[in-house]
Amino acid sequence: MNMSNVLIIRDHNEAQRFLTQSLHFQRVLAPCSNTIRNILNWALEMVAAGNPLIPMGMLADFGHAAFGIEKPRGTNFPSQIPGVPPTLLRTYEDHLIGRIYTDWTFERASDALRGFTGRDRAIGLSYLVKQFRERAGLGGFELQPGSIRNLIEMEESEVLQRGWNSLETEGPAPYLLNYYEEATKASRRIAEILALEDIIALEQRTALAEMGQYVAHRQILQMASQLESRLPKQKIKPLLGRREVPTQIVDEDTYPVGGFSSISTKGTIESLLHSQLAYMEKEDRYRPDLFDIKYLRDELYYYSRDDNHFLRRRRTFLIALYPDLVQARFKDPELPCQRIVMVLSLILALVRRVIDWLGNDALKFEFLIISQSKAESPLKHEIELLNMLFREQIENELIEIKPLEGSLVQYADMKANRSMCHILSIGTQDMNITTKNSVVTILKVAGARPDIQQGNLIPLEVEGEDATESWGNALQQILGYWV
């Protein structure tokens, strides 16, 4: 069997042989009646989703390790599986199973899977196995879902016994042994079990989304990383002639640095050294006492703190998305993906880098969905993707996504009263946005290469050796205006 291909098992009896025999190959937990139904349901979910199936024992090992299922009491591994070389499963356990428990990508994916409930757990596991199989260059098996349903309807102990009897009388299927050998070799070839995009898809639950949304989400993550790789590691220098709008620092933006650092003869009663109370007399006939005299002469000692203040600049970034962006759902020959995917990738890279470089400032990002009515926005799918991409930041109230029916300029001027305000307006048509209190950048995406307009200047196409590089240069140019 060529492991890069899929073996189709059309014969019902052969499919039953493959399923029941491979149940006895599991190594994380010993074959047990209590776990059989879960394993069969995981397999049924994989087949129903159109994904090639891996041997049941291997699927069980991935599932039990991912969900942290402990070994039931009173179960033991068989000393020898009929017809299976002893070194085969021992090598598989040392290399692939050992790799699962030490790989950081599998650990993060497991943490995400354990937060799923119901059928989502089986779907998530199916996705994890599929990504590992494709990453390792392994094939799989296709069979009719009815073969799995027939086993689900049987008693669990009968399923296990049927597999054991088949191993004793017919011997293990040759393709089953070959698959375990190839899977063990593949585990040595790959650097990590999963890619970073696979982990994020599980953490942000896009692995459970429709295929179109899943593919778009994955492309956005990949393109954002590619755009960021073109940026310098250190904070870039601001562009010459960049406008900056000063804002008033309010009280909550300043706070003292450090604790008590010295002793002085000035201070408040709360910071008075306790030892100074020894100068006080209890009886009134001794007044004025030494405490009163020292107080009048400013000779009492107080703790004093470092009175320097740390100033946090308030920065608000308004990213306005216009409804004509639906026209950007177009795949240009010069670009590796749709133009709207490039827009969302640029936004993701932009927000990431601003948070990284301006983390000491009080930041706020607002995605404003421009609309002329209360009807559902034509950018519904893009809004869903933004919610997936920035789920954690939205929960932390760092990012807010909301519609805007009024004037963008008036809304920005209101925000500029309390913070330094930047506007990034994105659409496919020419725009004219005039405001005195905000820094305005317009990104026009009418073609494969974006145009950037700063304020009321003439929009210019961003240069680059190819279209993808021009998007990277556009990202760097916007960061120059913002940082």
C-alpha cells in the first residue's frame, strides 16, 4: 500500500476485519469495552466528514491522549497480539505515542479540545487527526459508514471478541501492519505534530466552521504571518512629516512610580514615621509636648515616595470598513488568495504589531462597519472572521466591532477629545475624509495592488516587485503613520 494514497475498502467483511482488528492495536489505553463506543463514534465522524480513516487503535490513542482519558481499573494490555511482531507496537509506542506526549503543538491542541462539548469533541478530534495525517504525508482508508454503524449497534465486548478471533484465525491485515510502520517513520520526519495554524483553528474553533470560513481563516493567518515577516523586528521609525495630534492627559492616565524611597521632614500624617509618636505625652498638663514643638519646627520625619509619574498616551484606532468591500471578494491572478483575504490579513498583522510596539500605551481598536441603514451588513462573513481572529482581544475589551450609521468624522472628533485618534478607512472607491483632530489614512483596494492616501493628498499605488510585496509595503507604511 502506498501511504500517500487512500485505500478504499469496498467489501463489508474486509471493512469489519480492519475495524475490529485495529481496535486491539491501541497503546495509550488497553482495549476495553467501556471505550469502544466512543472510538467508533470518533471514526464515524471522520468518515461522515469525508476524511480518510486511520486505524482504530491509532485513532483511539490520539483521542485518549488528547482528552486525557485515564486507564479504567482492571484492564491490561495483552501480552502478545496474534500475528503482530512484538517490535512493531513497541517502536510505534516509543516514537509516535512518545512524540504525542512531548509535542507542544499537541498539548495546546489538547487544551483546546477539552473545552469542546458534545459532538464538537469528535469533530475537533477528526480535524486534529486529519491535519497530522496530511502533515506527515500518510494515506488512509475509506469505507462505508454502515460498517461502523453495524459495530456501534453490537455489544462492546462482542466487537472486541470478533477482532481477537479474526487476528487468531486470519492474522492481521498486511496493510494494517504496513500503516503502523509508515506512521512510525513519519513521526520521525516531521518537526511538530501540528502547524501553528492548526492550533489556532482549534483554539478559535474555526475547525468547526463551514469549509469556506475555515479556508479563509487559515489563509488569513498564513498571509498575516507572511506580511509580518517582511517587517523589521524592532519598532520602525515614524515617517517624516507625519501629523501628531496632542491630547489632554486626564488624571487616570497618570500614576506614581515606585513606593516609599526616602525619609524627609515633609509629608502627610499617613506617611508619618511611627517612631515619632514617642514624642507625644498622654497628660494634658505637659502640653505643648515635644511632638507639638517638632511639628511646628518641621522636624518630624515622614516617609516619602518617588513622585515621578508614568504617562500613558491614550490611542484610539478606528478601522472603518465600507460595504463596497464585497467587490474585493475576487481572486486576482497576481495574488495567492482573494483580495478581501489580503485586507483582513493586513488588518490582523497591523493590530498584532501595534499591540507589540505600543503595549505601554492605553490602546483601543474599533472596527466600524459603515452602513447607510439598519439592514444586515453585506460584510457579514468578514465580520464573522474578525470575531474569530480577535476573539481573545474582544473578550478583553481591547477590540470592539460595531456598526456605524452616522458620520465617521463626527465620531472620530468625539474620540479625539480624550485620546490620540487614528483613522484607517478601507474601501474600493475614492474617499474624501477631512478632520482636524485625527490622523487619517485611506486604503483603497480596487486592484491587486493597494493605494494609500494620507489625509487629503493624492492616493498613490504602493510599489513592490510583486503584488504580495506591495501589500507588505503598505503594512509598513501604515505602521509608519501610526507608530
